[in-house]
Amino acid sequence: MRIQKKMLSPIFKREAILTHLALIIMLMLSTTMYAQSHSVSGTIKDGSGEPLIGVSIQIKGNTTQGTITDLDGKFSINAQTNATLIFSYIGYDTQLIPATKTS
């Protein structure tokens, strides 16, 4: 029994390669656009203007990324543009604030 190989025409091969290449490029671009993040920073103060030390800042839905305020009440965290930050501190109500580029 003899098995014959089917040969693809060069045009079909080129179109298949171009199709695969276009698909790979689209996947890479969509991943890059989805992962847009920026640094969000600020200072947390109480009602009298004193900095709050140790305020917990987390990204909603992400239990592995977070930070706390330093001795001056300052913090910095990288978050996606559409993320929500959770601010919590003992004796205060927890606040959820969107991480927009202007905040």
C-alpha cells in the first residue's frame, strides 16, 4: 500500500502563514491594551490634617497586591485604569475609590 502526500500550493501556504501571523499580532495587541496600568499615589490624612500611618490600600479582586501608608501618610500602588482601590484603617469606615488617572 502506497501513501501519497498531498502537496499544498505555494499560494495556500503563503495565505495560511499570513493568516497565522495576523492572528498572532492581534493577540499580542489585545494583551498589551488590556494590561494598561498606571501608578496611583497620594497622601491619607485625618479630619484635622494629620497623616494616617499604616492605612491599608488594596486593589479590589486582587489579594496579592497592596500597600500601606508610610510615616507621612503617603502611598503608591500600580493599578489598572479600571481598578477600584480599597482603603481600610482601624476605627474608620472602609472606602472604595476608583483608580482613575486623575486620582
